[in-house]
Amino acid sequence: MGIFSRMGDIINSNLNAMIDKAEDPEKIARLIIQEMEDTLIEVRTDAARNIAERKELSRKAEEYSDRAGEWGAKAELALSKDREDLARGALSAKQQAEAMAEVVKKEMKILDEAVEKADSDLSKLQTKLDEAKAKHKALMMRGNVARGQIKMRTVLKDSKVEDALARYQRMERKVDDLEAQVESYDLGAGQSLESQFAELEANDAVEDELSALKERLGGKKAANKETKNKKAS
């Protein structure tokens, strides 16, 4: 079973349980992301273990190949000494070492395929995880906007807001009535005492300025007349 099918079984089981409980979409999205992240960790752990085991098998294969070479050299040495029986035994040991090396190489091939498959699965799963996170972020934003709109509509429909606005309007009318009462005291009363004094003060200032102007003009006329008399004499 591949990691996607296994992960799908886990997510579907949890997802169905949450849907049955009428959980909100954001929780479901977080569950899917969590399952995908857990699966990534699991697959990486398996891949790391396979890589380590593959390195160990590589060392064993090299050891068996070295051993086969050593037995081959011993077989040659035995034949050079006319010890065919020893040469035969050395060749038998050489074949066994070569056989073990082939077994280990087959195991290495299986691990190579598993690591390659894990690499492909991890790449696909990471892409899916990135997409899921992006969609989750968008989903959260949509949820926040929707909740804000619901809250606003709830407030607008709440009678408490209308009652508060009505009280405010009543307060405004009371203030208007008070201001109207103040203004009504001045109606039909003619000039107030303060305005009459202000008018008198203004009239005095005008009369004073008028007198000063007459004096200046009279002084100029007298000076002109005296000048004419001097010229005539």
C-alpha cells in the first residue's frame, strides 16, 4: 500500500468522524494538514532507515567481493603448490562469497527502488501539503470575513441599537427645546439692556470723533485766512 492510499484511509476515517459531528471546515482542514505532515515525517523516517541499511549492505557486498578475491588468490596459490584439494576448497569458498555478494546486491536494489519511490512520494506529498496550507489560509480568511459579516448583521438587527439611537434622538430634541426656551426670552423684548448701553457708547465715540474732525477743519480755515490777510497787507 502506497503512502497516499494509507494516508487517505487515515484522513477519510477522521474526516468522516468530524463531518458526523458537524465540525467546522477549518478544523477539518487543520486535521488534513496535520495528517499530511505526520505522513511526511513517517516517510522520511522510513527513507532514512532504508538509506542507512543500503549503506550497510554496500559494505557487506564489498566485503564478500573482497573475500571472493582472496579465495581466488588462495586457489591459485594451492595449484602452484600442487595442492589441488586445497585449490578446490578455495574455489568453493570463492563461489559462496560471490553468491552472498549477489544476494546482498539484490537487497540493495530493492532498497534503492524503495528510496527512489519515497523520494517521488515525498515530492508529491510536499506539493499537496503546500496546496493544502494555501487553501487553509484562504479558508480562514473567508471564515473571518463571513463571521464579521454575520456579526455586523446581527448588530444591525439587534433592537438594542435601535433603542440607543432612539434615546439619542430624544436627547437631541430635549436640547433643542432648551435652546428654543432661551431664544424665546428675547422675543418681543426689544433691545436688551446691554445692547442699549453698547449703542450709547458707540454714539459717544462717533460724536467725539466728529468734534475732533470739526476742530481740525476749523483750525485749517483760520490758518488759511490769516495767510491771506498777510499777503493783502
